[in-house]
Amino acid sequence: MNPLQSRAFLIPFDQIRPEHVEPAIRATLASAEAELQALIDLPSERSYTNTVRALDDLLERLSRVVKIAHHLTAVISSPELRAAYNAVLPEFSAFFARLPLNAGLWQALQRYAATAEAQQLTGVHRRHLTKTLREFRRAGADLPAAQKARVEELRVALAKLQTKFSENVLDATNAFALLITNEADLAGLPESVRAQARASAEGKGLSGWRFTLQQPSFMPFMQYAEARELRRQLYTAYVNRASAGEYDNRPLLTEILDLRRELAALLDYRDYADYALEESMVQSGSAALAFVRDLTERTVPYFRQEIAELTALAESLGLKPMEPWDLLYVIEKLRKAKYDLDEEELRPYFPLPQVLAGLFEITRRLFGVKVTERPITQVWHPEVKFYDIVDEAGAHLGSFYADWFPRESKRAGAWMNALITGGPSSAGFAPHLGLMVGNFAPPRREADGREIPALLTHREVETTFHEFGHLLHHCLSRVEVPGRAGTNVPRDWVELPSQIMENWCWERDALDLFARHYQTGEPIPEALFSKLQRARRYAGAYQQMRQLSFGTVDLALHILYDPAVDGDVVSYAQRVMEPFNVRPEFAHNHFLTAFTHVFAGGYAASYYSYKWSEVLDADAFTRFEREGLFNRQTGQAYLTSILSRGDSADPAMLYREFMGRDPELGPLLARTFGAYPEPASS
């Protein structure tokens, strides 16, 4: 049997090869087509089981195979795997695009919706039917035949373009490396960073120190390297990825935006943002833009103060004018000057195995679930770990894979994916299966033979907690309809369970569970913890403006941008970015050509949702602060009202169920800026 078609809970990742992809997807696609036709031709009376559930089941079987293949292109990419996936991409994309445009299927769903059984549906089953019908209409189910055909063409074309965009970013990222052979050029870099760069060079059979555009290599170089010219070289390569030559994404940007604009118009929406956000908490592009603009206005005064401080320090360091490749270096220098905090001081206290142990203990205390590692061989790379999640009675709730370290065949960043969504079964409730991925500096062996574990920065600890929050949202879901379970929720709701978990990384009682020096076993000294706390809001306005700039550009491209008036899309994005930068010219780069979140990652017109969710998480965490960081009753209330509920009810209602009120902006502003003075008009 083709291993990619296996229905086993433990996916045989170790057996899947590029040559399995095309036959597996084509065979599953053929089965889905046959099952769909049988559903449409059903002679008996329509029921939830033979219509709605039957549709869900056939889609799950196809989606699973596609999802696994797509995942492998992100973690063990190769020319052969890409070619196989791209060969069938138009075929399965066309199937998904045609589905809501199928007149027979649309008629079958409408007939079922008119039955007495459908009228009597309650709870999540009623919500699922209502939203399914709405999704079909939103996708063009009521359009004339010619327009339906064009919608299908647009969706298939977009799927191909977005895949190519992502591939270009990966290839462009891997195409550049900075090899340093003069040790004097490493001045300022911590020993751990040097060691990692040396190992990277040795891995390529080179002498010296090799720095890449992968985050664990790029970021510390920009923060600590005193060699300004080398910072310039690395920075310039980073912000111009996929902007020229073989991997040029500029034409793809224009095509993707053009096709999204046409799709929205065909479906009778004012713009693509209105289409994308209709089912979200904000409900429209204009509301999302108003949210981002309001938060920007509140942030600007603090941002100006930070710019003045950074500029003054840069000048005192002889960096006049301060250039974009100086910014992270100066931010780190000012952090050291103001708070005497060097991020590298914290790294020895965060060995990855201990961070995970602490994270799992916090989860146990809050939600009453236990996470344990299980050795398995069915993984896509030897570094991948596997874990089970069980409740206090020993019931298996879910499992997940974890893949933490960079490879050239693996895309950058950190993410979580759902692989299998469980649900009611003959044995009770079938478990969920997911994965979480990071790109942290790996363990290494010193010249003297000492083993150094993977040591994380505090920000990487936050990232780990963040992705695990997504995983809990998936694995602790108890929604009977898989399509409304777990992370199958609006974009501006999905980040709440991930972002709220980051708060525990700042609490002494939580850190004491896992933050121990990897050599001595000592906890973080009180003086160092105090520095961390004082520095928490450091550069908060800069970080917030950076996120708001991405959200603003994203929305501007999908609401305001008119190529006939505004010209080249990269230049337009640079102009939109100017007010968010230290100086306007800092925006003059090609960041857009590597903006995978928006052009390949499902966040089109939705990047604002990170900040929206921060409002929710800062506010919701105040209940844990009041009632206790590890208060089981509070954790259970959060689990019952939010974490286990998926999209079984309106997110605003679920939030009110947990907090007893609507969200408030104040806690985020206080967390970012300290005591925040509300505008006089409020």
C-alpha cells in the first residue's frame, strides 16, 4: 500500500518518498470524485449523515493526504518532492475550487437544509450546517456558470502562485551565506553564536564561521556583531530575498493581488479584505483597518520617544546616521545600558528539554493533562520527537510531533499544524494528531567533547509556548464536528490560545519550574530576573509599530492599492511602511517579496489578527493574574469556555463566557507601555 494513503494514527513518515505523492493524491482524488457523485445521486431522503457528514468525511480523506504531502515540502524539501507535489497541485486545487460551485452538490445541501431534521438541528451541528451553506454562497455557489468557471480558474492559479512564492523564499534564503575567515570580524559576538557559525561552516566542509539568513544565525549577528560593513551585507541580503534573479517574487506579488482583486469582485465584495474577513471577529476590512490605525495612533508618541533614545545612542557610538543594519545592534546596546540585560545571559537557563518539561508541567497544573514523550521511528527526520497527551484518567486526548532545528530543506519560522482531528467514536472520542515546528540553534559538541544542549533565548521560549498553545487548542478540542473543532476558527480568534501561553514565560513562579542553568542547575538569579522584568517593555513601541506596519501594509494592499494609480507594488508597500520606521528610508527594501504570511501562508488581509489577539490575550490573562497562575479552576474555566470549544459558537460569546464581559484594550497598552494614560476624550 502507498504509505501516503495509510489511515493509521501514526503516519508512516519514514516510508513516504517523493514517488508516492502523485499516485496517492490522484487515487484519493478519484475516490473523492466518486464519493461526491454518489452523494449527489443519492436516491434516499436527505439526512445529516448521508449529506453533510458524508461531504465532511470525503473532504477529510483527501485533505489528510494533501496536508501530509504539503507538510513534507516544508520540512524536507527536495527538487523531487517539490516536482511531485507541484504536478498534482493544480488537480487537487481544482477539486477544492470546484466543490462549492458544483450545482448538484449545492442542490443536495439546500434540499437537506429544507428537511424537518435540519430544522431541528441544535448546537454545533446547526452552526456547522449554517456556516457550510454560507461558505458555499461566499465561494460562488449562486453564480452563473461562466462566472463559476472563472472562480475555479482563479483559485487554482492562486494556489500555484502561492506555492511558488513560498518555494522562492526558501531557495533565496538558502542561496546566501556570509563566510568569515578573519576572527577579528567576530568582535562582539557571543561564544555560543561563534560556535554555531563554526559548526555551520564545518558542515559545509569550510574553514571559518558561516552565517546564514536563517533566524538563529541572522538575528544574533545583527544584534551583536561590531563589524558594521558585515552587518550591512547580511541585512541587505535578508531584506532583498526573492527580489531578483532566479527566485524573483516581484511578478508573483502583482499576479496574486490581481487575482485576489478579481475574485473578490466576481463574488460581489468591495475588496478582497471584505471577502476574507466577513466571517472574522472584525467582519470587514474597514473595521480591521480602523483597529490598526487606532492602535498605531496610540503607539506613535511612545515610538517617537524610543527613536530619540536610539538615535542619541547611535550617534554616541559613531553611527551617524543610524542605518537599518545598525538598528538591532543599537537596540541591544541600549538594552544593555538601561537594564544591564544581555539576552545571551539568559540563554544558559533555557535548555530546550527543560523548557519543554516546564511547559508540560504548567499545562498539567492548569488543565489536568499529562504530556509524555514516546519513542517512535515513523518520523520524517531523526531529530523529530513524538509526544502523547492524556487526561488524569489516562484517556488519550492527542499526540504531536516536534521538529525544532533548522535545515536547508526546511522553511524558516515556527508553526503548528493539525494532521488529524478527532471526534466521537465507538470508543468515546478519537484522539487528535498535530505537529509543532521551530528553528532553534541545535545542540552541539565542543572541541573538548562536551555536549551543549540546545539553548534558547527568552524570545524562543515564548515561541515554544506560543506554538504549544496552538497545539493545545487542537488536541484539547471536544467539538463533535471536526470541521468546527480545534484551530478551525476565524484568524483573529485562532491566535488567542497561542499568545496567552506566552504570559507564563514572564512569571517568576512559572520560570522556576524550568529555568535552570544547564551546567549548575541554579535558577535564574533574582538580579537577572529583575532585569528581565524591567526590560520587558523595552522597545515595546518599536516592536508594536513593526507588527502594525505589517498589518497596515497587508490591509492597504487588499483594500486601498490600485495598480493603475499607485504603480509598482513593492514601491507602494515601501511608501505605506515609511511612517512606521525610524526614518522613512528604512522602509526602502524588498521585505514584501518574502512576506510569506500574506502571500503564501493564509494570512491575506489578516495579519492584523496578531495584534487583535494580543488585545484578547492580555485582557484574558488578567483573570489568571487575579485568581492564580496555576489555579486549576481558572484553567478549567478557560479550557471549558475557549480551549475545547473550537468554532462551536461565536468567538465573542465564548470570550464573554470566560471573562464575563467584552475584551478591553487597556491591559495590552499597560503591558506594552506601562501605566497608559487614556485619551482625554474617552
